[in-house]
Amino acid sequence: MNLKAEQKKKTEEINQILLDYLPKEGGREATLCAAMNYSVSVGGKRLRPMLLLESCKMFGGDVEAAKPFAAALEMIHTYSLVHDDLPAMDNDRYRRGQLTTHAKFGHAMGILAGDGLLNYAFEIMSEAVCVQGANAAKAMAILAKKAGVRGMIAGQTVDLELTGHATTTELLDYVNERKTAALLEASLMAGAALAGADEQTLSVLEQVGHFVGLAFQIKDDILDVTGDEAMLGKPLHSDEKNEKNTYVSLIGIERSNELVSEYSNRAVTLLESFEGPKEFLTKLLMSLAGREY
Amino acid sequence: MNLKAEQKKKTEEINQILLDYLPKEGGREATLCAAMNYSVSVGGKRLRPMLLLESCKMFGGDVEAAKPFAAALEMIHTYSLVHDDLPAMDNDRYRRGQLTTHAKFGHAMGILAGDGLLNYAFEIMSEAVCVQGANAAKAMAILAKKAGVRGMIAGQTVDLELTGHATTTELLDYVNERKTAALLEASLMAGAALAGADEQTLSVLEQVGHFVGLAFQIKDDILDVTGDEAMLGKPLHSDEKNEKNTYVSLIGIERSNELVSEYSNRAVTLLESFEGPKEFLTKLLMSLAGREY
């Protein structure tokens, strides 16, 4: 299996799912919908919906039924980026080489498009739950919790609070666990929940997502120093510019790279305990540690 | 029945429900949770959860099971106020005589507290759906849709777009239907859905909420000109200051007052078709047209 080719094909499939589920532009809400659609369409690796769908497949679930959750998950991820980019937050005008939503549509529309994406994600999932029942409700509850005030939003809050202040690897772990790992955990867990997986399985997948998330975030910090600006689609050294403490600034690049490998290996080892088809998922998770973009 | 005394008692009951469901402050998320709790606790008439609970009772539903939805609904309403007050939106530093969330906790925390409340609302409802099943899923789907990009968020978007521009009563109706009526419709419909009401019933309740919402919003515009600043807890003439077109500026106070009465009467007439206990609900809806605060 060629990981890159397979990943590209799956990314395009997910882009199509997103197009199917995003609100159609038109009427008086045209600008709002355009801002939402722009935010989602400017790219990204679609890693979270990909993990959700692959996890669902691994446990023999119905991919068709998982599609609304894949779309909702990417909308939640996207809203968090749109709001993080706002002037009062990280104040970024570019992401993935494109203007951020507020830079293109104005500050107010940046707030509203983010709100719209978060609400729309739950609108889509609620409708799916009405049709699909218990497993879907469980998947939605997982996503809601991991995206919430003890999860992703807590991570962004503490990340902002730490900016410009001295920190420790413990505090960075707190942020990384919530800001990055929480939604990856949710991806794997929700996909499995849709397939009817039990609590024990969900708990192992939570750990897989946890280690993948930490590896992914530390790698992100490393790439901010050593990466290729054109491939990343954003300026290097943004952490330094924003006075953000990272693993690189705290323990150096070499030890950071070691941690990325260690966490990735732990994630893949845990994944091996499952019997379903998982070749692509395993390779994808491994590649996160080696990614150069 | 003394409406004011009964309303006060029910408001206190709802305040207790909110306290039960709001996140406990503490840990590293203390500031975030404090900002969320502050936003919700600074008051308000709790009209939406009150309508939800009364509607649920009218159709013989279980009030205990409706409590998480009442709490979630007030959180959604509150998040919309917190974000509307932001500098990039209406830029209000006071609401109900208190500092707005961003004025007290900073701009970034205003965004995050709003995000937190919206997400937490769906977290609470998702958990309830996992326990309660189909009726709860239906209630959540109603709230999600009415709060969303074809509902409340669309209203706020177009309201912002219209500010400073000439408008018509048709455009004002578009905004009022979405920004104000949509969540009132959702309150009545979700309460009934929790009690297992059928689609026909939900459709009538949607109309009730529609007329109540229009009456309420036009009354709000009137009070901005003729009200008592101390009782309103906010400065008068904010619409004029913000160059907002209102019913008052378009058709005058007298005709606006007539419309409030007309819409309120239509709402109450529709409500009379239902047989369950509704004395308090009816009086409450009637009072909306006569409120002086």
C-alpha cells in the first residue's frame, strides 16, 4: 500500500463528504455560509475525519452512517482554528498559505462563521442521532466532551494564558493533551462507538489518540523551527515570535524528536491489540511522527 | 395566580438548575469556567428555559428529564449574548447593569467563554440523549437547528449587515424571526418534543413562538426608546446610537405597540387549542407584550 496515494484518495473522499454536508450558499445567509465554507475548504489534511472513518471500519462499522460525524468533526476542528486565528487570540492572518477567515471576511464574520461551524456540527450530528439511535448518541457525546471546556477549549485557554510566561513540560502536556490530543482521541473513539465498540475498546483508543496527539504536537513545534515554510503554508518561528513555550524551547530538538518516536510507537503498539483491518490507519499514525509538512 | 410571584419562584428554580449544570470552577480551567458561570449568572428572565419547562408540563412530560435541556437552552442564549457584546460585534460593555463578559474577563476570554457555553450546552444534551433516547434526540435537533446558521446565527449576521443601512419591515422581520423568535420557538417545541408531542403539535408551537418572538422583539425596540433605564439595566437609545433600524424608527411607536398586541393575541389564541395545564404559560406570554423592563 502506498500511504501517500491512499491518503490523497481518502482526503478527496472526505472533501466530498464535507461538500455534501456544508450549508449551501444562498439567500440572506450567503455571506455567513460563504465564510463557513471558505474556512473548511482552504485545505488541511482531514486527519480527524480520516481517523474517525478508519476507526469505524476497523471495528466493522457502517461508513455511510459515520459520514455525518466525520463532517461534523472537521467542522469542530475548523471552528477552533477560525477562532484561534482571531485578533484577540493568536492574531494570524494566514493559515495553510491562505488568508484566515477573519482576514478575508472581517472580524465579526470570523466570530460568526466559527459559531456557525460549531453549531452546524451538532445540527448534523443531532439529525443523525434521530435516525441512527444509541451508537450515534454515544459518538456525539464523545465528540462534545473532548471538544469542550475540559478538553479542546480548556487547552486553547491555558495555551493563551501561558503565552509569554515561563512554563514546564507538565503544563505543556496539559495544553497538548487538550488542545491537540483530545480531538484525535475523540476521532478514534467516536468512529469505534459508531461501530458499537465497548467501553474497554474506547479506553484503549483514547490512549492511542493521546499518544498520537502528543507526538503530533511536539512534531508541530519541531517543524516550526526546522520545517519548510512553503510546505507548511505558514511562516516559520511563529512560536518564538508569539513568545510561546514549546517542547523545543524546553528540552531541545533532539530530545523532542525522541519523544515523538516514543509516543508514536506506544500508539501503534496499542493499536496492534485490535484485529480489524488497520494497515492504512497504522501507517498513517506512524507517518505523523515523520511528516515533513 | 399571581404571575410575578410565580415567575419569580420559577426563575429561582431555573437558576438552581443552571447552578447544577454549569461546570464547577477549579483546576487550570478555573478562569474559563468562571467566565462561563459569570456570563450565565448575571441574571436575565430565564424566559427560554421557563417556556421549555412549561411546554413540557403542558404535554405531560417529565420535568426532571427536561432540566438538562432547560440548562442547555439558557447556555445557548447566553453564549449568543456574550459573542454579540464583543468589540467586533455590538461592542457593549454593559448588559443588565453588569459588565459584559469580555469587559470583565478580557476579549479572548469572551470568545472562549461563548464557545465553551455553546459546546457545553451540546455536551449536556448529548449525555441526556444517551440516557433518554429518541424524544431527547428530537429536542436537541430542534434546538440545534433553531440556534444555527438558518436560525439565530443568521439573524445576528444579517442584523450586523443591516446596521447603518436603510431597511424595510420585511428585512427586520427576517432578523427578528431568526435572532429572537427562533430560540423561543425552539423552547416551546423542545419542551413538547421531550413529552413526546407529534409533528402537528410542534408545528403549532412553532407558530406560537414565532408570534411571541416578534412581539417580544418589537417591544424591546419600543422599550429602547420609552423604557426605564434602571429597570432595563442598560442605556436607552442604544439602537439610535448604533444606527440600528427598528420597528419604532420605521413605523412609529403607536403602530409598533399595536403589532405587539396583535402578535401576542395570535400566540395565545393558538395556545388555547391545547388542553394541558397552561395558565402560567398563557399569562407569561401575554405579559411579554406588557412588560416594562
